[in-house]
Amino acid sequence: MTVSLVKYDGSLDSIRSAIDLCRGFEKLGRSHSVLVKPNNCFRHNTMPPYGMVTTTAIVEGVVQLLLEHGCRDISIGEGSIINIFDELDPYTRRGFRGTGVDRVARKYGIRLVDFNQGPFREVDLGGIRVRVAREALKTDFLINLPVLKTHFQTKVSLGFKNLKGCLSPDSKKRFHTSKRLDRLISLLNENIRSDLVLIDGIYMLEKGPETLAGTAYRKNLMIAGTDVLECDVVGATILGVDPAEIDYLTDFAGRHNLSLDVSGIETVGESLESLREELEWRFEPDKELLGPTKITGLSAPHPGQTLCSACGATLALALSMLGKDNPETDFGGAELYYGLALRAEALRKEGAGSLPARIFLYGDCAIRNNKSLLKTVSEAAPRDPGDSGAPRTATVVSIRGCPPTLTRTLLLLMKSLLGRPGMARMLFIRTLKLIGIKLRLYREVFPGWERYRSEGFDMSHFR
Ligand code: SF4
């Protein structure tokens, strides 16, 4: 098959060219039902969307071309990350509204589907039962529209990973807590077939998946093809990540006896060599989120793959706010654990010398998984070395929720780390900002976001 590499020049013709060059609509009949699956995973509209979610320019262009082709049964579906805020408003709808996809739907009479609401069909993925949006399984033709981005847990998030949005909210969590994320992504792509993949590279993202820690760049590229593996191999290569080091790709290729050698893939359009980048996918959450505000004494180690996006997104936002409102503060040695990270285990091995002043267990998983922590803390660290005084203790703060809401996260972090005067001050600042945001008088800007005010970043791609 062929993968097309086409520069996006703002015109519908350039999107048409990306699809035509890979013969993307060859198997699409006019009477087919079509499901367009963008990456619209984050619902809040304060974060710069560049490289994080699919541009509405590409979504709209694809819809126009489908109508031109004669298709009439078109839907756009997504299941956004939920439970970050305390509002009841469905998150996927907010995501569609935040990026302008709802406007496209209204303009062309397209149906919007919130995968989080079901209906679902149960699917067995190597012994793990998950619920998949029925819409994604029964459509005649699925158009997968991921973003050209790296991911701190799976290295890249392209066509394969974008289909994770078709799962029910509980199954999305299961993907992480089962400790088999890569295998499950691979198996999911055997159950949901992408008939056409168009990777939206108008922007690309380093240290993804979001723009609190990540940095977006303008790239003006579209990668299109009818084979999801080929598209992901080409996309990863352009990002500078070796496809052979992406575990869900090696799993899929291995079971289907396919090659991950990019030189074996026929590409048309731009030269692949001229498009190669070297983007970093790794990052330590504390360094990226707290470093710019010179916060010290609070560590949040890399969570591995067991942290869900919902916990990760809420915590990233809370830490960014904490850093912004309390720059250059030393929190005196606190550690944050989340997902299935085992602090109790580490403490048993390391002994008393490594005991921090505070340990935060973030989310129900971390709390459940570290049940023995309180006991371990008192056993492992009875006293400071050489100190015959009072037993040395660490305060363990459990932040409950699956995921915890942003409000609860902020309140507990403030209470434990800032003390009463500091907490009162931050609460006052946050309340003023919240009122300002509601009245549209204030816009939250975190360190690093200034760059998105420059010319290359164009919000009209998301309206
Ligand atoms: S507590 Fe967090 S990491 Fe655990 S399942 Fe819930 S959302 Fe996922």
C-alpha cells in the first residue's frame, strides 16, 4: 500500500491530494456509513490545542470531501477524558465545543457521537474483556484522524493509539491498570479496523500528550494511508522515534508477520527524509511542570504505564497551578505517587534514610496499592539516624477519586504543602482567577505558553 506525505497549505485541495495519493476513498461507497474519529481527548478549552487534539480544519476538510464523494451517513465520534472537573456537562461535548467540531457538525448536518455514553459491545482482548463503542465496530468505513505527537508512556500517539478513545471510560482505565497497555492497544486495532488514516501534522507535539508539559511545533504535514501500521511507522519515523521500539507496533507486526522497516513502505508526495525530526518523548512530570516556576522539594516520578490519562491530566493541571501561584517555593521534600506505583515497596528496600516529609498517594489505585504504607513508614523509619529523640514520621496524604477532581486535588495539596496562610493566599488568588475566567476577563497562561502567541500558531485551525 501507499502512504502519502503532503504539505498542508490551508486549502481543501491539499487534503484532497493527501487522500487521493493513497487512494483513500477507493473502497468507500456512497451508501456506506462513515465514522470520523479525531483525537479530541481533552475537553478543557484553556489549554493550547496545538499538537494535542486534531485540528478542526482537517476534520472539516475530510467531511467536505466525504460529502463531495456522495456520502450522506457521516458521524464524528470521540470519548474524551472524564471527571477532571466537577461539572456534570458531558466532557466529550465540551471537547467538541472547545475545538469547534460542534460547529462543523451543525454546518454540514453531521451526527456527533459521545463514545463515553455508549452503547457498547464487549470485546475479548487476549483474556481481558473491555467495552468498545458499538458505533466504532459497526461502521462501514472508519476514518482515523490522529495528531502527529509523541507520548510520555507509549512513545508516540498516532493511528493505533487514537482508537483507545473508542473504549468505555472504565475500559480506558482497564488498559492501564491491567499493566498490558501495549498489548491491548495492539489487540484493539485487530477489532476496530481503520479504513483510512490521516495523521494531522499541521502541528506536532514533543513530550506529549498535552501542552502543559509538551511543546508544539508547526509542521504543516499530512500523512495518509489505508494501512494503520504503515502510517504509524512513517509517523513515528518522522517524529524521530524508532518504530521497532514502540511495543504495540512490534506486538502487532510480530503476530501478523509484518515488517516495521520504513524503507519497505512506498511513500508518495514529499520526501520522507526531508521531513525527519528528532523529538523527545520522555519527561519527568515534576521537572516539566514545576521546573519552570523553580519549585523545589516536591518530586513526582515518572508513573510508567499504569497511570490513566484522567489522573495524569488532573494532576498535571493541579501541579501547574500550584507552581504558578507559589513560584520559587521549597516544599521541603514531598513525594507524589500515582497509578500502580508502589511506594511501600521502595521504602522497604531503601530504609529510613529516604523517608520524605510527606507522601501523597494520588487516586484510588495508588491508595489501594499502598495500603501497607502507613505500617511500613512506622516500621522502616523509627528514628532519624543518630537521633535518640522522637520517632521520625512521614505524613501520608491520600487524595481519593478515580480520578480525584481538580478541586479536591488542589485543596489537599494546598493544605499539606502551604500551611494555613499560604493556602488562604492561594485560595484567594484562585477564586479571583476563576471569576475572571468565567467573566472572560482573565485567561490562564502557564509558563511556556507564550510561544503560542507567535505567528505560526493559528487558532483558526480550531474554530
Ligand atoms: S485512580 Fe487514576 S490511575 Fe487509577 S484507575 Fe482511576 S483514573 Fe486510572
